[in-house]
Amino acid sequence: MGPEAKLYKNLKENLGGFIWNRIENLSIVGMPDVLGYNRFKRFFTLELKVTKSNTIKFSPHQIAFHLTHSNGTFILVKHLGQRGLKLFPGSTIHELKNKGFKTKAIADSWPKIQVALDAWRLTLGACSLALGAWSLCQGANCRATICRTLGA
């Protein structure tokens, strides 16, 4: 069993309440390794990476995928040397490529990763609230202000 397959096995063992589907896709280059479905019925993708150093390697197709699909994409990196584990939003892929494992993560343990991936629902909820408030005040500046305030 390879390092990413072991990480996928650990993912399934440590994060309950999710439905995980390993994607073995040769037709769509750059597609993340895992499709996740959280307990709030929200889909997201997860790229699995394992490294022995600070460097995290990505193909140009993986970078393009995460830049094109910046919402609902995450990158889970396991560092074998430090025995570290970090979760990053897919939108930070350039920073990960440049700074590597030292990049600031949104979660760095299985319990925190569980919370972060479940919070994906809350982010979508904030966007719904923002859009609802925007329709009340009916203005692009109002929507932008609300989205900034909610972090959406």
C-alpha cells in the first residue's frame, strides 16, 4: 500500500460522519483524490499529499483545478518526517507550492480537520445569508460588504 493509500485509510478511520469516495480518474487530469460528503450533506474534494520534506509537489493540472474550483476544495498533507498532518483550502495551492508544509493550515489534527470539513456547510450558509441580505438592500456594494463581514 502506497503512502497516499495509507493516508486515505487513516482519513476513513479518523473522520466519522463523512462519506468518502476515492476517485481514480484518468480522464480528468488534476482531479483531486477524494470526494467527500459531510454530515450536513455538502460535497467537497480533497487532494491527498504525502511528503518527507517541506516541499509539496503538484502537477500543473492539480494547480489549475484548485485555482478554477476554489470553493469546496481542500488539500490534506501528511509529513512523514515530522509526523505532522495539515489541512489547507485548495485556494492556497500556490502558497503551498512556494512555501511548502510551513504554510499556515486551517487544521492540524484529525479532530480539527473534522471540524473544518464540517464547517464547509457553515461557509455555504453564510453565503446564503449574504445573498438574502443583498436582495433586501439590493446593491452590489452592500453584498460585497456583507460577504466580507461574514467571510464568505
